[in-house]
Amino acid sequence: AQSVAQPEDQVNVAEGNPLTVKCTYSVSGNPYLFWYVQYPNRGLQFLLKYITGDNLVKGSYGFEAEFNKSQTSFHLKKPSALVSDSALYFCAVREYGGSQGNLIFGKGTKLSVKP
Amino acid sequence: NAGVTQTPKFQVLKTGQSMTLQCAQDMNHEYMSWYRQDPGMGLRLIHYSVGAGITDQGEVPNGYNVSRSTTEDFPLRLLSAAPSQTSVYFCASNPKYMGTDTQYFGPGTRLTVL
């Protein structure tokens, strides 16, 4: 069965410092991986996705994510955090070619960026 | 395009009442789904549809019904509301059931059951 783990409930970062939000996944085949962001009282917004090719994926708002097949990880990164990046971040996976097309979401990581 | 729209934004029900959460998309997407979001639980799939006339259960379907008579609309019905159904509900759509497509989310409905 597919699954996604976000090991940190909360990540605290000072503004201007680099940030990392961790995600690991489990699928039996090749994965499609996604990151979404949710600002307070809003729906989920798409940030980026990994389908195939370059392991470093660039997305919206200066975010990027690195796919590591050997470690089954897809960590979200940003070189310099902004206070406005404070939000809830979700990692999700869909199995390539599998019978299940639904996205499986992690439990979310709350990012708090302090001035 | 309006994208994915949901109504109402907020709703308070009494235990035992029924209601329908509305969801519509104007992107001609085949796939639509309903999630509930609870603190510390992430998003859990309630029901989904791979096309008009086709629906299936997700992870937490009990207490909810869905139908998909048109490509655009995918309402979620609570038959007899319970306090355990207090949650934020999100509708989502993407072009196809499988593959590389990005899933698009509505703004959510915040439901409280007293």
C-alpha cells in the first residue's frame, strides 16, 4: 500500500535561513510526488511535483524539492525563508502505473518562520 | 475559469440533521474527490469519482453519500450528522484519475455538528 510520512509536526526557522520540510514515501513501483501548501483558512495550493527526470524540482514561491530514490524521500527546501512562508505543508504520492490513482497525503508539517 | 468551487463556506448542524455540501468545477475534469481535514490527521479521502456516473469509496466513507450525475458537479451528502463529522471538507479535481496530473482544491467548507 502507498503511504507518505512527514516526520515533523512543526518546523521553526528564522527569516533568511534555509528551510527543509521532510517527506518520505512508500510505493511498490515508481512514484509521482507532490507538495502542497495551505495558508490559514484556505484550500490547498499546488507547489511542485516530481514525475521523472531531474531529481531537483523547482516550484512556486522559490521552493524546490529533491527526489532521492534510494532514501525514498522528497524533501521540500527553500534557500531563504520568509515570514510569509509560514503555513501548513503537505506531501503527497501517487503510484505510477498503479491501480490506485488517488493521491495519498501525509499528515502535514506546520512551518513557522520568525522575523 | 472559477476552478473548483464549494458551498457553503461554513455550516452548523445539529446531530441527526442532514445536508449536502456542494462542489463544482468548470475545467472539464474527469476525476473529483472529497477529503476531510482534521487536526493531526492530514487529509483523508472520503469518496471519489473517475467520471460521470461512477463513484467509489475512499478511506473514510461511512456516514457520507455521493453521486456524479454530471462532469461538473460532485455533491457530498451527510445523511444523519454526528459530532464526529465536525471537520473541514475539501473538494478536489484533476483531469484524469491516474497519471501526472496536478489536483486542484476548492476553498473548503467548515462544518460543525453540535
